[in-house]
Amino acid sequence: MTDQTLTRQAPTRAEYWPLIRLAVPLMAGLAAALLIGVVDTAMIAPLGTVPLAAAGVTTAVLIIMISALWGVITVISVQISQAEGAGDPARVALALRSGMLLCLIGGMGGAVLMVALYPLLGPLGQPAEVLAILLPYWVSMAIWVIPFTLFFGIKALYDAVDRPWLAVGLSYLGVVFNVPANYTFIHVLDMGILGAGLASILSQCVSLLAAVVVFLRAPGLAPFRQKVTVAMADVWAQLKEALPLCLGYAGEGGAYAIVGLMMGWLGAEALAAHQIVNALAGLAYMIPLGMAGAASIRVGLAVGGGSRVRLRPILKASLVIVTLWQCLAATIFFTAGRAMAETMSSDPRVIELAVVLFIMVGLLQVVDGIQGTTLGALRGMSDMNRPTVITLAAYWPLALPASYLLGFVLDYQAVGVWLGYTLGLVVAAIALPWRFWALTRSGGSG
């Protein structure tokens, strides 16, 4: 039977609704985590440009930690999806329990590493007035990494076993809690920027505690609560599979973080503008990230169920959906960038630069959606190593030098920094689909 015949048996149009039905709650759940950052930014903004810039520095480095730990979460999601596709609840339980242990280890390691990186900010050229107030918020957000990682570890179960809206509800518990907590700590108790960090920790812990209670009590999740023996060998096996993912995600997140640090070289105003754009554009990034998660789960279910003929249709449908949504996001950034900036800052210089950065972010939306979604599909096939090489090559030897050249050598400043970063996204958006097509044509897995 030829590939053409197989493709006719698994039409692309059959994948649109299952992907949308899964991707929308994934996006909504991921947006909840980002909304905590948006609330922080909105609550910090009245304190002035320097506190807002401090949040920007923290976010820039926090992205590296979250990105690296996302590799662990992705492996848990893929393993649960493949086990669920094979109809093996014992394997699901094992993947979850060993994965949660790995999330605890990884979250604690990420928190310690972030604290250890703090002394490097001065030598990396961050503004002195920002560093003077930064440390308490920095440490609190390092601690936040731990409940964040654990929550998304257990959330992977809900997403993979077709309970994504349950995960969304649990995510938004934290958002609802975060708004009054932020206001109370920052403005009523007058704790300043530290209050935002403490509110974020408590909000994420609320979501985590609720997720654990639901897992332990919900009758429909009983098959996944069965007792399984978790050996360190299981955790080590997950870690070995996660390492290339962690490296790849950290490479991508690290490149983005360095873009943020480069903005710090341009001064506190540039850093504050970057934080505004980062907080709001991060919500748009939930579209490709959610679609990447949906593609990863759908591909994992297809692989686990022995239905590889569905792989290309899944990616085709995913790319059509994410491209349409990213075009909409780009339109919003082009037309409403000034209004969004003005809600976050009263500094005219910050607002004008943020408007320009919103235009730059709008330009990269489609290619970002293509590369992110294809990366998710590849990881659903457990193809970890080659995509990591592709993403690292696209960002580090290409995008970051281009950002420095355009931003500082050729003196295009913030616009040049973002143009260079976009170059890496374009390369990844070409190379990753090529990789997926080669794998599905040959029938290989890596």
C-alpha cells in the first residue's frame, strides 16, 4: 500500500477538530501561567520604570529555567500519551509517578541554579539601579519554579487522558488567587516588588494543591492511581530521554533570554519596554505552544496505537490552524500595540519603544508557530536529538550573533536585536518540517 493511499485513508480534515478540541484547553491552561506574569507586570508597573525593568531581568533568566524544565514535562506528556494510546493504565501510572519525582528534582535544581546565577547580572551589564532592588524578587521567583514544575507535571496527565478542561480550571484557580494576593502584598502591605514574587508562589501552590487533591479523589482517575513500583532506574530513563529536550528548550529559551539581557544593555527604558511586550506577547505564544502540545499528544497517541499513517495529516492540520491563529495575533500586535503599552506604563519613552517592539513581535508570529508546532509533533514521535541540534544551531551560532551585529555594531538597537532573533526562527521553521517529512516518508523514528 502506497503512502498516497494511506494518506487518503487518514485525511487531514479528520484531524482539525480533535486538534482544536485538545489545543484550546492546552492554550488556556498555559495562558493561566502567563497571566500570573501579566498580573505581576500590571501590579508592578505603577511602582515605576525601574521596578518594571527588574521584573524584565528576572523574566529573561526565568525563561531559561522554565524552558529547560519544559523538556522534562514534555517527556512525561509523551510517555503518558503513548501509554494511554496503547491502553495501558499501569504504564501511565508509572510515567506519572516517576515523572513527578523528576519534576521535584528538576524544579529544586532550577531554583538553586537561578539563585546561583544572580551574581553574574552585574558583569553582564544590567543597570545598577535595577540590581539595587532586584534580589528579593529574584529569589522568590526562583522558589516559584518548584511548584510550577510539579503542577505542570501532573497537568500532563489530565491533558493526555482527555481531561484538558479540568487542567484549565485548576490552572485558573491560581490566576484568581493571584490578583488579590498581588494587590495585598504590593500595595496594602507595601512590600513592593517582593510582594509580586510572594503572590506568584502562593498562587502556583494553590493550583498544585488542587491538582493533587483532584488526582487523589476523582473516580475517573482511579486506574492511574494503582500502585506501581518506581525505581530510580525509571527516573533515570526519563531523565536520559529528557536531557536533549531540556538542552533544546534551554537553548531556545536561553537565546530569548539573552535577547532580554541585550535590551538591558540599552538601558532601563528598553528593558521595561521589553518586559511589557514579553508579558503580553507571551500570551500569544501560548497559541503555538498549545498547538505543539496538542500535536505532541495526538502524535504520541497515534504512535502508541500503531497508527503511523495519521502522522502527516496531524502535522498538516496543526500547521494550518496555528498559521491562521498567528496571523490574527500579528494583526492585534500591529493595530493595538500602543493601547496595550499605554495600559502598562506612563513613561513616553517606554511606550514608544514598546510600540516598535510589538511590530517586531507581530512579524515573527507565523514562523514561530510553524517551528514550535513541528517541534511538538517530532517529540510526540520521541524524536529528540536531531530537533535539538536544529534548534541550537538556529539560535546560537546564527540568531544571537545576528542580533548583536544588527543591534549594536550596525546600531539598529532594539529593532536590530529582534531582527536577528527572527532569523533563527525562520531557519528553524524551514528545517524542522523538513525533518518531520523525512521521518514520516521513511517510516523511521529517529
